[in-house]
Amino acid sequence: MTGIANFGLRILSIPMLTLHTLPHPKGSKRRRKVVGRGNAAGGGTYAGRGLKGQKARTGGRKGLKRKGLRMMLLRIPKKRGFYRPKKNVATVNLGFIELRAQDGMRVDETVLRAWELMPKRVDAVKVLGDGAWTKKSITFIGLSFSAGARAKVEATGSTVSTALRQPKKL
């Protein structure tokens, strides 16, 4: 005998397994139950819809208007309010600071809040040049000034520091 010896092995041809050749597991494919075709067919009378109610009616399952919709709306988080990128700036006239300030004093936001010249819910303060200014050697820190107010303050020898104010503690 010539050639390859056969030892009783059978060569089987196994098809290649790919997604479209995979068989479904047994019991995974079920036929849709036909309902509403009389009692003899096995799905008559209420046809699996239960008794009365919105879902038992024709077209009642699309867009439920009663409790289900209300519960869905209650689950949605509320997005109220808005973010205002523009800062809320209060204005203070030099005349009001003149009435309260002493010579050699240091004026910043906390001092203006103590004098009740600045509201609580304000991001920054701008000093305007309305009113007389005669005080000397007063230092303003972290306040923005109009051009007229800055000229009045610096003409009397007071200083304006444009250093950034301290960040609020959380």
C-alpha cells in the first residue's frame, strides 16, 4: 500500500461559525400570541388588556395623559434659574465715603459693607466722582473707580490700589 495510511479516522466538515450562521437556542423564538379573535381562539373577551381604563381603550397606550405622564414629569429634574455672566456691580458716590471716612483710613469692600453703602448681593463696587472730596491719605483697595473719581482722589494725595480683592472663603 502506498500513500497515507488510514487509521479509521473520519474527517468531518464543520461549517465556520459566524454571526449569521449561529443557531438560536432552543425556546428563544416564540410565536406572537394572536389576541382579540374570539373566545375559541384563546385570547378573546378582554384580549389581555384587563377591564376598563385608559389602557384598555383603542389608542390608549400611546401618550398616557393621566398618572403615568404626571409621574414621568415629576421624575425629570427641575432646571430653574439661569447663570448671569455679567457681574452685579454696585455704585457708590465719593460724597458718601467723604461723610464717613477718617484721614489715614483704609477703605475696601468690607468697610463699605459695614457702612451699609454696598448691598449684600453684589459682586463688585465702582466708585463714582459725585460729591466733594477733601480727605487726605486714604488708601482704597480692590475698588474700581471712574476716571473723574480717580482724578479727585489722587489730587488730594490719597492712593488708589487696583490690587485684586481677596477671594471669598467657601
